[in-house]
Amino acid sequence: MDDVYREYAPIFKALSDETRLKIVDMLSCGEMCACDILTEFNISQPTLSYHMKILSDSGLVFAKRDGAWMKYTINQEKSNTLIDFLSRLMKEKDDCICKKYRRNSK
């Protein structure tokens, strides 16, 4: 299971910033140009590039060049696996790590 934690940690790190969360929310409606994303924030283009690199490196966002601009989309497959992981993480399971520490109360 440690490998699974290691796989998802970069995504949670990417989502731990409110600017990046807002960007993901914006991208939930579909592909967006960096120029359009930039208009929503009071940040410089290099700062936006920094945030987009973190989101792209995490695998949560795809980036593609379109002339002078970059266009971004949500990686729907990664998003779906993240949702599945969170669902498994938040509920009891047979091999749950907490069972090592739970004492029998009988």
C-alpha cells in the first residue's frame, strides 16, 4: 500500500494550494488557454506557469502547446482513479492499516 500512497501524494500536494484548486475547478468545464486562466488571477504569467507545471507533473492536468499559448485540460482518467482512491481510503476495508492498532474490546 505504501506504493499507492507514494503514487497519489504528488496529486494531493498539487491540490494543496487554493490557486491550483481554483484552476482545476475552472478546467472542469473543459479545455482552457493559459491566457484565459490568467485573467482570473492577480498573478504573473511565470507564476501561472509554475502552478500549471505542478498540476501537469502530478498527472492531473494535460498541457499542449497551441502557437504561443498553452492549453490545459483535466486528465479525466487520473481524476477518476483519484476519486476511486479517496473512496477506498475513507472507508474500512479488510486489509485496513487501522486494524493493526485496534484492540479487541470484548
